[in-house]
Amino acid sequence: MNQNIENKSAEELLKWAFYEHKNIALASSFGAEDVVLIDIAVKINPDVVIFTLDTGRLYEETYKVMEKIREKYNIKIKTYFPDANEVKKLETEHGFYSFRKNIEARRECCNIRKVEPLKQALQGLDAWITGLRREQAVTRKDLKKVEYDKANNLMKINPLADWNELHVWDYIKKNNLPYNKLYDKNFTSIGCAPCTRAVKNNEDIRAGRWWWEAPENKECGLHLNKNK
């Protein structure tokens, strides 16, 4: 079965996922992969549930593409926010840039702004869909198209796992999809504004995320492999 799953195209896998899982949602940060996934998913299932995590520190360009996607497909996007009291406590006790002090401090911020809101978003679901790709980072090279998310106790569907960056942008251009305009300024992976920068020549696509950390640590906690 695993081999059959791995051989499925993104469209085939999404059709299978919607058939197999009635309580399923697509998680989107509105990066390049996510706008591709939304386009494919909405064409298959116009009622697909789509959610996003608003950390409170996103770029304006991210909000703009979110709105363009909402209008283009006439869809509702569920938004989840961090707990205001937890954010207030973090910033009061540790300042506004504590995440740059060390890995533990950065993960604390990510946990409050991303991981906990994700848990809220996944409540009641038996599967979720992501735009993760193996090519994106060393932490994702063993990614499967369908895997059990032990941390959240549900199935995780990664339809674009075997896509490369060229494949993603070819789809965006051919289908004239809205995309985050920061990509036109040498951004290749876009998250919170204080933790994301444009990449330099010859840098890998995740170099602009948490650039002060080693590549093997560059996960916010949403997609850590806890099965090993």
C-alpha cells in the first residue's frame, strides 16, 4: 500500500485522502507550495477545509496573498491565533527578540505562536494536508507522502513530497496563481518577519529561515519527526 501511495500524483493522492478521511483539513501558510495545493484541492473538493496560523508577526505580503486566494476561490479560511496571555508573558519576561538568544528560546516562541495554535486547529480531525517537500531541508529528506503524525495522533498527507522547486513554480505560472511577492525579492521560504530574510546567491532555499541556526535545527515544531 505504501508503494502505491508513493506512486500517486498530487491530484490522485488528494482524491484518495478526501475519500478516506471525512474529517480532514489543509494547513496553509500561503507559501508557493500551499497556493498550489489549494488550487488542486479546491478543484477536487470545493468545500475543503483550509486553515492558517496567524502568529501576529507575519509579513504584509503574506496577508495580501491570503486575501487574494480567499477572493479567487471564494473560500473561507479558518484562522488560529496564539494565546494572548502567553505572548504577553513571553514578551514581558524575555523581550521581543528572545528567539535569537538560543534554540530553546526560539522553540519556546514557536511553540506559543505556532505549535499550540496548530493543536487547536487539528482538534476533531483524523488527517491534515501539508505542502512539505523532501527537497526543502535536511530535516525533511525522509518525508513520506502519507505518514502517521504521532505528536498530534492523526494522519498527515504530503501530496507534494516528491515535487521539486521548478515543478512548483511551473504550476504557479501555468495556472496564473497568486503568490507571495516576497518571492520576487529573493525570499525562498517565508515565515514570521523577524525570522525570515532573503537568501543570497548559492544559499539553499531554507537559508533565510532562522539564519543564525544550523540547518538540522530549522524546524519550528509543527513538523518535527517524533516517530523515531
